[in-house]
Amino acid sequence: MDALVRISQVTKRYDNDGRPAVDGVSLEIAPGEAVAVMGPSGSGKSTLLNLIAGLDRPTSGTVTVAGERVDKLSETGLARFRRRRIGMIFQFFNLLDDLTVEDNVLLPAQLSGLRSGQARARAAELLAALRIDRYRNAYPGRLSGGERQRVAIARALVNRPELLLADEPTGALDTATGEEIGQLLRDLNASGQSLVLVTHNPDLAARYASRTVQIVDGRLADGQLAELGVRR
Amino acid sequence: MSPGPVTRAAAGGLTRRRVQTVVIGLVLLVSTGASVLALALVADSSSPFDHAFAVQHGAHVVATVDPVRATSAQLAATRRLPEVTAAAGAFAEVTVTPKMPGPGGLTMPPTTLVGRASPGGPIDDLTLQSGHWAQRLGQIVLSSDPSPGSSVSMPLGTRLIISSVPGKPTLTVVGIADSVNSSAGGWVVPGEIAKLRAPGTPAAAQMLFRFRSAGSAADVRADVAAVAKDLPPGTVTGTESYLAVRAQESSNIAPWVPFVVAFGVIGLVMSVLIVANVVSGAVVAGYQRIGILKSIGFSPGQVVAAYTSQAGAPAVVGCLGGVVLGNLLAVPILGQTANVYGVGTLHVPVWVDVAVPLGMCALVGIAALVPSLRAGRLSAAQAIAAGRAPRQGRGYAAHRLLGRLALPRPVTIGLAAPFARPARAAVTLAAILLGAAAVTFAVGLGQSLGRVAEGLSHSSAEPVQVFIPSASPGGPGLVGVHVSRVHVTGPQGGTVGPGHLPTDAQAQRAVTAALRAQPGTAHYVGVSAGQMITVAGLSQQVAMTAFHGDASWTGYAMISGHWYTGPGQVDVATGFLTDTGRTVGDTITMTFGSKQVTARIVGQVFDTHNNGLAILTGWQTLAGADHGLAVDQYDIGLRPGTSAPAYAQALGSKLGPAYLVNTNGRDQGFPIVLGLIGTLTLLLAIVAGLGVLNTVVLSTRERVHDLGVFKAIGMTPRQTIAMVVCWVAGTGLAAGVIAVPAGIVLHHYVLPVMAAAANVGLPASFLNVYGGAEVAALALAGLVIAVVGALLPAGWAARARTASALRAE
């Protein structure tokens, strides 16, 4: 089966003299996989996620997602790519405080030009599935951390992306809530959603990902190969 | 703590927030420049003649002396009189009668020429408007303000024949200059004067004086008496006081002052508003950082000092640059204004260059101090919280409502944004409103002044005129003609030639036959123009224009009443009604020789000829009176599509060189006025646009994280630009809609004030210039200003790195 994500010898430098944030990384992720990217703070794991999402451009190397050369896309192309193929979940939720929960969830669909009725139906479906439909007219500032993360997940899923990228999705949550969110992500993966999860928590990686990739100082840890890694 | 950390904190803020620093500096640069210019306009408009008089070292008295009766030493000794502070001369002078080239060329009114080696001097410092000073014999520099009643334009290179002197020497026009005293009609090199003096004409010379005390007519009379007493009797043959010139110039200037002042005041108010908004906004945007500084140990006083310095440093630099910019802008703009005022030169007063930057710095200080003090009083946590996104709850309803509109989502999100920061939105709206109101005002003003120019020149209604030659000695002249409406187009202009001069009857037959035969003729009417008559109850003479036929098409704009329709009816200008105390419907008695003619005033027309002391009527009204009037010109209306120059050329060829056929044009000052209006409006629109730029820069900085989120979830660069532009587009549109009536109100206020200053009424058609389509277009002016001001920062926002934006707090 063709890889959903193929990263080939990708390097990212933020300045010419400094150490690269990502250094010669190669990695493949199959459709339906849940891959955890682990590493200490400053290891380059978030940078790697940003490169997959097209939020940043590699200094060298190639990034292919669902057959699309992400590193070659224009800014407009990247925005459209993210709408269609990527759902992003952030550690601090990144919801828009002056929009209601429903409006936050609808936003990617509206940016894609989806018809209003269809977009609202999809949003309602997701809010119900994530058990936050009673908050549809509330503002994010009034919700708990777990509820906000559910809203963020709903937003990430509204356009039915092929790949879900989660950057420390439980990092700002208490343990119990983190467990809930982790279980949610596992359930999504079980239903076929491809997932790349960045975390520094080995328990989270062990429980909710089928494969873990270690990154240290911008490089994959010794002994790991892009195609193999550790599978569960 | 020592001041060092304060300086470091301020410096760090300056370098870290480069865009904000540049915007503050830029806004202060342009606002200070605009304020210098605006205040200079207002100051110079308060008494432009006096400003020009001071700058050009005008003479309190221009005296004509007989150099034969007094020696050079005696004339020079007048400098040492206790009453005299400065003297210049004696400059030889002569009065000549110039003519256009070609046999029987156009004769100009008698003109006084003065011999001066250079335009500069301790008194009556002349300003060269074009060309250069006369450098050798055969060259002349003409005054830009020739003898009263004449505004004949004379391009450089025109060769004038001095017909009043044997041998008829020629002088080539090499320059046009302005004298604040209007001390001469032209200047030549000193050695030229003797050659221009006709045999038997007594020598004359010009002396210029400035006196210690010359504030009143009585003072000036006493000063002149002191000079005359110091010289041999009869030396001083004539004097002109600057007070008379000032009175005349002031009446010329007064109509233009209101609109110049209006622009100046708008510019000042807008500059103050925008500077206050920019600086206070910059400090408020730094609240989070202030909180952080406080949390690491900065005292409230140190915080205030740091942030006042951070805003003040680029502001002071911008201020100083703005003074330079303002003075640079003043060169062309005050030059245009001086042209409009007819005073030769205007300068930025020194006190403006001092007061404006001081005022701006004080404003910056206050605008920075107030929010800094507030931040200083907050706790660190409060300051950090205050520095984050706008207060919760603001703008939510707007988002909900606008989200329901069937518009692209980036647009509705953008339109709702101003509601989160209502105070900033209000200031932005005010700035755009002022700019858009200025645009509305300027458009109306330009159109009104266009109608004024047309009303004065009648160039659309009667684009061609034929002047009948008079048989007076010296060849064909323009005696009794509205010279103010003549444009002589250079040495090639004029088609008057020598030979047999027709009688009045012959001339009329010839002209009317030619007009009837000429294709393109729509109307024509014979006119007896400019004859001065006496009217009972008036000490001054009144200019009478009598039409030999239907003249209702000749383009006189009615202020009240109607155009005369039969004998016994007259139309008058506003000045006539003002000076006589009459109104439309009253009767007047005109005296022609031994006969008197009574007529009823049926209408008031827009006419400034002879300072508004003018009467227009039909020939039949004067029948039976010994009026001595003859047709001296024909006014011609053309069929649509007929080229006036081609028509004039063909008619002139048919009539022959005995007749002068001219195209009628507008006053050449009108384009200068339009240029001034356009320049001032553009400047105000730029200042308003800078206010918008600042608002959008502040907003993009505040919402950088939100921008990152939008882009992360799939907002394209184009959608980002649309959203950011919409942050101010709604405000701009609202401002524009309000600005239109505001600008119209300003127009309707200023125009009558200008007319009153000119002692002339205003036809309703000169005020009612705003059509529906125009109003609709002008309502978009605010939107245009907002969009233009927002485009640059919108582009920056679209290009910002998404990953960096997401990391911003």
C-alpha cells in the first residue's frame, strides 16, 4: 500500500549557522496508522509536524502527503491542502474566542466553500458524536479544557481530512481529561482515521499509537529506520 | 534600579517592534508635515498681503519724482530722514504704450516701465514667476499683475512694439515678475529707459520708501510730506501708498481664504486625531510586555518612562522630519496659494516651524503618558491580561449577526472585528470621515469654482468674440472692450492689420454678413461693452453693457429675478445692489449726456466686472438717450461640435486684418486653484490612509495568533487579505456615508462665505453641484481610503509565517 505520508531526507534550518531543527529525517506513515512522534523538549518533533502540515517549509528534502508534494506548494496551495487533507489539533486548542463553538467548528468548511446547510449538518454530527452539542452556542472561554479540545477535534474533522495531526493534545489537560481525549483519538484511529501524534508522554504514545518514532536533536533516534520503527 | 534598564527596555521595544516603530515615525512625519503646511496656510491666509509685504520688503510708499528738480545727492539724502527706515532708487521710469507685433497690432493700455538692474533689493524685492531678469537692452520683464482692468496673458518671447516712441523700438518679454506693491507694469535694464522716452516727455524716476511709522493713512501722508519737504519743491510728482494696494489685494484675496482655511483646519484636526490614536494605541498594544516588565521588578515610574520613551523616540524623529517635509511641501503649495492670492510669495512663518513640532511632541507625550500611567497602576497580572485579546464579550453579537449574512466567511469575520475595539474603531472612523469629507468638499468646490469661472468668462456660451476696430489715433485698439476676457496667444496672436478702417455701420454689416455665412454659427449678438455711466445715487461710475439683440443665451448666471425681456428693464450685478441699497424690482435712473433713462431692475446677475458695479440691458432701453454707445464687439455662440479655434481662424480670414477675432477662454488662475484644491485633498486623504494603516498594523499585531489559526485551518492568502481589509472596510464605508453630507454642509457653508468676501451673490446653480451619481460615488471615498490604507499590512499578514504566528501569544 502507498504511504500516506512520505518524508524523505528532510532538513529544516531556521538560520544558516545554527543546528538544524530537523536533520535528514526520513519517515513513512501508512494510511490508517496512528504514529506517535516522541522526543524531549526542543528535539524537533513539533517542527516535523509543521512540515507535514505545510505550516513550515523544509530547507531540503521532500514531503509528500496523499501523493501531494507539500514542499512544492504555494501558500494558497498549502492552505487548500490543509483544508482538504489535514486536521490539526493543538496543545492549547487554538480556538477563536469571539466565535461560538459551532462557528469555530464550521470555519474550515466555510473556508472551503461548503454549502451552509451541508456544513451545519456536518458540524451538528460532530458535536453530537463528541458530546458537546449542548455547547454549540457557547463561547470557548466558558468551556473546560477538555471541552475545548473536543471542539478543536470537531473542527479538525469537519472536512473529513485524510490525516489528523495532534501536537501535544493532552499537554494542557489534567490526567483524567487527557485520558478521555486520548481515548477519543484512539477511537478515531480505530475507525480508520490516520493520526500523527506528537507527545513527550511515553504512556500516551504507548496506549494510543500503533507505532512510536523517537526524535532527538532533530534526528530519528539510533536504530530506527523510516519504514520499520517500533510497531505494536 | 538605575535608568539603564529603562533605556534597555525602551530600546528593546523599539527594535523588537520595528513595524510599529516605523509606523509611529511615519505617521508623525506625515502628520507633522501636514500640520506645518496646514498651520502655515491658515496663518498666511489671515493676512496674506501683509505676509508677502514683509517677505518681499514692500515699500510703504512708491513715489514718482522729477530727477531734474532734485540732484541724485538730494534724492539719496532722503534715506537719512528720521522718518525713513529704508529707501531705494531713484530708478528711471517711463510710461509707454506697447503694441503687439504686426502692422496695426493690438494696443495695450499705457504701461509704466522702471529701469532696474536686478529684481532684488532692500525694498520691493521682486519675485520672478517665470523666465529671467532683463540682462540687456531690448528685453523686458512684465508684471504678473498688469494695469487694472486688464489681465492679458503674455507668453515669454512675445515681442512688444513701443509705438509711443519714434523708431518704434521692440522689447522681448523674457520674464514675468511680481511686485507686492505693483510698483510697475514692467522692468527693463536702466539704460533702456532713455530710449523709450518720447521726445519732449519729461524725465521721471521712482523712489521707494519704508517708514518708521506707516500704520495708517495719516501716518503715510505725514511721511510723504516729510520727504517732499526735504526735496526741492515740485520734486515729488506722485505717490502711491501701500495701504491702497493692500486694500485692493485684500479684496482680491478675501474670496479664496475661506476654502484654504477650511482645508487647513481639517488637516490640523486630522493630524492631532491620528497622532493621538497611533501613539496611545502603540502603548496599549504593549500592555502585556509592561506586565512582564513589572513582574520582573520594574516600578510603575520606570514602566511609564520606558513606554513613553518607546513611543516618544520615533515620534520625535518623525516630528523633526515632518518639519522638513512640511517646509518642502510648502514650496509648491504655498506657491500655488500665493498665485491664487496674487501676492507673489508666501512662506512658512518661523513660529509655525517651532510651534508645530513642540505641539506634536506635547501631544505624543500626553498620548503616551495617559495609557502608560494606567498600565503603571495595574498589577503585573492585570497588565498581561489587558494586553491580550480585547475584552471578552466585545463584538460577539456582531460576529453572530454578520455570520448569518450570505457573504464569504473571511469578509463577515473581518466586518465584525471593529466591534471588539470600539474606541479604536471610532477614532479610525473619525479620521476616515475627515479625509472623505475633504474629498466631498473638494469635488463640490472644484465644480462650483468651475461654474464661477464659466460665469465670469462665459467661454462655453460665447466661445468666440469679434472686436470692432476703433478709428482712434494709434491704430486699432481695445478701448471699451472687456479686456479681461481676451487671451492673446503670443506673437502670432491677433489678426488686426493696417489699412482702411471701416465705419461703425460698415463694420456691423461686414461682421453680421460674415457670421450669417459662417458654418457653425448658432447665435450672435452685438455688444456695446464697458462704457462707464453715471447712475443717480452713486458717486462711482457704473459699467454699462448694452446688447443689440437677444442676449439671453450669453451665459450670465442669474442670482435672483430674471434676464431682461424688453425695454425699460435692466439686470445688475450684486455690487450695484449692495452699494445702492436697491433690490430687484426697484427702478434706477441712468444719465447719458443731457438725457436720463429710467429702468426697472428685473434681475441680479453673477458678474464681478467693475467690482460688481455693472448694468446689463437691451439697446431698446437706451433708445432716445444720447448715449454715444456703438457696437464694439460681437459675442458668438457656436453649434455643438464646432471647434472654436477653427471657427475663429476661418472667420478672421474672412473678415480680414481690420478685425480682431478671438477665442474666449477661462481665467488662467482657475487651473492653479484646481491644482491647489487637488493637492490639499490628496494630502488629507494620505493622512487619513496612514491612520487606517496604523489601525490595521496594531490589529494584526494583536491578532497575530488568530491569524495563525486561520491560516492553519486553511485560510488562503487571498482570504486573509480580504479579512484584514474588511477589518476597516466597514468602518470606511460608514465614514464615507457620513462624510458626504458633512462635506456638502461644509461646501454650502464655505462657498457663500467666499462669495460674501468677494461682495458677490451666488446663483443657486453654483451651489447645487452634487448630483445623485456623484453623491453615490463620493460615498465610496471612505471605503477607498480604508482599503488603500489596509492593503499593505493585509499583505504582510497574508505572508506571515503560520508557524511563527501560532507561537505568538
